[in-house]
Amino acid sequence: MTDQEMEIEKEQETSGTQDQAEESTETEKEAAAAESAAEEDMPDSDSGEEAETAPPEGEDPKTWAEKRAAKKQAKLDKKAQGYKDQIEQLEDKVKRQLAEFENFRNRTEKEKHAMFETGAKSVIEKMLPVVDNFERGLATVPEDKKEDPFVDGMMRIYKQLLTELENIGVKPIEAVGAEFDPNLHNAVMQVESEEYESGTVAQELQKGYTYRDSVVRHSMVAVVQ
């Protein structure tokens, strides 16, 4: 046999082997496809549904169908109850969060209000000595000088200052002739008086003020003993 004939024979053997391998591969693919189709046609054992489509022998078809329907309905009811419980839990969670937010908002508003009140009182306390100085200065003006333009201007400024203080809630504390109240008055001395009874404020040494029903400065008074 010549070398050429031997090469031709080898090529034929190689070609035959490749054809057999391809046929084997195709056969395996077809078998796998058939097996997959068979699995798809089988009932799903994890779905919880009954694979039977006909009642067992000797059992009334109507009764069997009712049992199947009742069982299916029970599963649906159980699933619906589970969803309902989840919804109730979520609603309860949302309500608690809303309540917490409302409490936080109210607490924040109270804190802001308290901070504003504290700041306002601080400013008012610093303005009261200015009012005192206006009163002391105007009290020394002689009667014949009260019509003087400068004095009239100071009086107008003083009245405007009192008006603005009153507009924001600042009011003078009633003192002379009122019964002594330690919450409003600061007694620095005791005096004798034929006009007032014992325990009554007879003299106001320094005017006190309140801001929105809260004392900013107590009145400095003399009380009848």
C-alpha cells in the first residue's frame, strides 16, 4: 500500500469518528429535551395542589369536589389572614411613628416657646432700668418747666416706650394700697400708717413688672406693720 493510500484511509477513519461523535451529541441533546418535557408535564409536588383529577373509587364525586373546594378555600383564607396580619402590623407601626413624631413636634414647640420667653424676659429686664431713669428724670422737672419742648419730647418718648412694652405683654405690678403678695412684692422695710391696714403696701420704692403673667421684676415696697 502506498503512502498516499494510507493517508486517504486515515482521513476516512477520522471523518467516521467525528460523524459518530456528532451523532452521539445529537442523541444526548434529544434525550435531555425529552426528559425536560417529561418533567414539565409532571405535576408540581411543591405547589400544594392535588394531583388527582378524579375522585377515589367508591367516593361520591360531589362530596369529593366539595372537600377539594373547601381545602382550597381554607388555604386561600389562611393566606389572606396572613396578609391581613401583616397589614395590621404595618398600620400599627405607622400609628406609633406618627404618635412619636407628634410628641416630638409638641416637645420641640414647647422648647422653642420656652427659649423665646427666656430671651424676651432677658431683653425686658435690660430695658426696665431705662424706664426707671426716665421716671426719675421726669420726676425732678419743676412744674413751670414741664411745657418745655425738650421735656415734652422726653415725656413722649417715655410714653411710647411704655406703650410698646405693654403691646408685647409687659405690665406694671399693682403695689400701693394692695395687700402684700410675696409672689409680686419684695418688702424691704416696714412702716406705720394711719391710711392703710397692717400687711398693706404703703409705699413703692421700685416699680415691678410682669410679662405675660410671669414676674420679670418684683416690686420693691414698704409694708405697713
